[in-house]
Amino acid sequence: MRLIVGLGNPDPEYQWTPHNLGFMAVDELANRGAIRVERPEGKALVGRGKLAGEEIVLAKPQTYMNLSGVSVRELLSKYELEPGDLLVMWDEVQLPLGTIKINGDGSAGSHNGAKSVIGSIGTQQFARLRLGAGSERQIGSRREYVLRPMRKAELEVAAEMLGEAGDAVELLLTQGMDAAMTKYNRRKPFDAEDET
């Protein structure tokens, strides 16, 4: 069994913000596996089912972003899982919107939710899928940027990225981390139209 957690903030005002891309990625996986993520457990909304033939628990911590690790630690304990059974998905402003990156370890960078997870479970050794939220334009306040609703064009790019994230998670579940990293950790080439 694998615990797959998306990071975000529970209030409706945050639903379509870049900071909630982790929640959106959980929704994508829930749709693919026909899993209802609504049971309260471990300070999260949780759903259990199968994806790509593998048993999974999907979770959206309800603690707010900066305390996400409290929920992750409780869920690992409840399901008697180790950090090696964990996949956490979060937004990453260092990556361009539309780009994903999957890794088996590493620091949290400047992401407070990821810092909370690492601090709470005591290791960086867990799978993570970072969802690009960066802008081509200069970002003033990072906090304001990630907590403002995305525009229609951004949501369209995000929807494509979330589909790719779903494919990456299915590949990770069936063929492992190396296969997922090889296929999905590529910089996207510029479209010809972008170069004019």
C-alpha cells in the first residue's frame, strides 16, 4: 500500500490557487481510481482504493499548509506505513507552470508544507512530485502569488499538468521511481510559436 498526499489549504477561497495544486493532483488520482476522498482521518480527508492495480490511500491534510506534516505523520502511523511508502505532491514556484518533477528525496526548498512533512516524519527520504507553479513574469510577493486564484489560461495549463502528474504517479506505482523520473523529469521544449 502507498500513501499519496497532496498539500494544500482546506478553505474554499484557496481552491483554485497555485498553492492548492497538490489537492488538485489528489482529485485527478481520485477521478482515475473512482476513489472518494472524504473520510476524516489523521487530520485529513482520506480515500482508499486502487490505482493502476495498486492499493493506495489518498489524503488531503486539513491542517493548513504549514502544519501538513502533523497529518502525514498520523496517517503513516495509522496505516503502519514507512516513509518509503509515501508520495507527497506540492506546488513549486521554482518550476514553470506546466512542468512536473518527481524525485525520491531532497530538501523542501522554500516550501513550508514540505518543510513541515520533513520535520514531522524526520526524513527527506520519501517520494515527492512537485507541480510547477512558477510564472514567466516577475513575482512580487511569493505568498500573495501562490494564494491568489489562477486565471483561466493558467488553469488550462494546470489541467494538462495534472493529467501528466496522474500518468507519472501511475508509472511510479507500476514501474517504480527510476522509470517515472526518466520519463517525466525533462524540461519541456519551447513550442515553435513561443520562439516568434
